[in-house]
Amino acid sequence: MQQAKNTSRATVLIVDDIPDNVRVLYEFLPQAGLRVLVAQDGQEALHRIEYAQPDIILLDIMMPNMDGFEVCEVLKSQPHTREIPVIFMTALSDTVDKLKGFTLGAVDYITKPFQQEEVLARIHTHLQIRKLQGQLKTHLVELEKRNVELNTFSRTVAHDLKNPLTGVIGFADLLMLDKTLDEKTKKYVEFISKSGHNMVEIIDALLLLAAGSRKDNQADVEFHPLDMSNIVSQVIQNRLLHMVNEFKGDIILPKSWPTAKGYGPWVEEIWANYLSNALKYGGKPPTLKLGADELPNDMIKFWVQDNGKGLTDEQQAQLFVPFSRLHAKEAEGHGLGLAIVQQIAEKLQGEVGIHSEVDQGSTFYFTLPIA
């Protein structure tokens, strides 16, 4: 009873040139709640499918003129029939290349003489699989639609937030030039300016994280051989020099870098995050050593080694989780940096990781394909 309920209203097309085989199937398939269509050869089957598409096909292999393999090949070559599950029927005495059937796109085999329970079980299983596949496709289409809407929304919100923030920061910077302000007021204005810049950084970080999550984002960029020496120098000089001076950091660079391929602006973001974290959470003062190693799988591992406190296994497990902050009391941040690093590295066909022991410092790394 349960099986009849699950397969009710589904249509089965039987393709067999032997009436006795069709008669046997016709005795129990309708009783299981299935609608049954019959075709006596391959050509008739293809004709029937054009105007009455079944949910599943039971296809005999040994037929004159056009055998089951040929019929299956035609079905799988046409978009409107490609997704219909095909179960081949064959006699136990037949010598059949079953691998060929699966290669052509069949989902299963049943053997003659038919066992009612087996036939119904296989039909039910593949009808359920097809139903779940259809649901999954529907969900994927809906998810893609939501992702597009979310991306549009995030960009709109970012634009609407950054415009007034730019005004706030601009006026705060102008007020800083006013020599008539007392020290207390200056501190308030400095706080306004700093908070504005932090908010812009958070917005940019969220946008970059969202962009890294998009499937089609990789299609927007081209990979090129990278001048890693220049990229690292630009990050240090243009983005982190104030932090190097503030923390009195020492950055040790290698004499040369191996050449990897990737997208320069994204690789800059990885270095900026790794180096800024190492400066903030390294030793006092921080000493950073940078380097790269060629791996046997045509990848290059780039790394930053610090002289900080090191991390426990539990802390390491939280590192690349968005909004996770291990050192909230030691430095300001929004917990997005390493999550962004992971998103970018994956888009660049690489990966991220850490080697760390308590009181032994940490080494953060990312990999890129060799050029």
C-alpha cells in the first residue's frame, strides 16, 4: 500500500517487442498506482514520447531494427527527454554490456523473469530521485535569484551609507584644521573621523566578502603572473606604513619570490590582512618574516611568520569564520579579515591555513597556482 501511494500518478512507458513481457508488467504496475504506456519497438517509443512524456521508461535491450542502447542514446541527446530515467530490461541469459548502458545514461537494470517487488522498488527509487532532483533545481534557481537580489541590495546599501559617511568624514577633517578648537573638542572630532573611517572599512569588507561568495565572480577577473615583490612592497608602503611605525614592527622579506598567477588586487587584500594581523597580534615589538615555498602539486605557498603568543587548536578552528574575533580586547576590528582571505584564496584556486603553537608564534599561509 505504501509503495502504491508513493508512486501514484506517475507514468511508466514500457518498450518491449514481446507481448508476454508487457502483459506481466501490466498485471501489477497499474495496481501500484502507476499509469502505463506501451511501445512495441524503439521508433514507436520515440514517437509516443513526443506527445505523452513519461516519468520513467522501462526499455528492453534486445529489439529488432533499433535496440535499447540506440533508443537510450537518442533520448539522452535531446533536451526534452534527457532527464527521463531509463531502466533497461534484459533476460538473465542475455550477454549484455551493462557498463555501456550506464555510460549512455541509464539509471538501472531489471532482469527477466520479472520479480514484482524488485521492479516496483527500482521504479519507486528512481521516481523519488527524479522528484528530489527537480526540487533541488527549483531551489537552486530560487537561491540564485535571491543571491542576485542580495548582491544588488548590498551594493545599494553600501552606496547609500558611504555617501553620507564621506560627508561626515570630510567635515570632521575640516574641523580638525580649526585652530580655535579646544583639546577636548578636538578629541571628539578625531573620534568622529576615526569612527567614520572604520565604518567605511566595514562596508568595504562586507562588499568584498559578498563578492568573494558569488559563483560568477571569478569570471570577472583574469589571472596573470604576479610580481609578488611589488605587491608586498605596495601593501607595506601604501597601506600599512602607519602600523609599522605605530607598532615599531620589523618586516623581513625574502631575496626573491617565485612567480605565481592570480589577480593582483585580491592578492593585495590577502597580504594586507595577514600583515596587519601580524603587526597587531605579534610580539612586542612584532617581527614578521615573509617567504614562499614551491609545492610538488604546482602550487606556491606564501606565508607570514610572527613572533606572537601562538594559538591553541580551539582558537585556530575559529580563525576563518566571519565575525569571529580572538583578540577583541587587544585591538579593534570587525572579524571579517580572515574570512575574506579564505574567500579570495578559494576564488584564486588556492587555500589558506595556519601553523601555530602556544608560545611559539604563528605562520599564516595561502597558496596560489604556479605561473
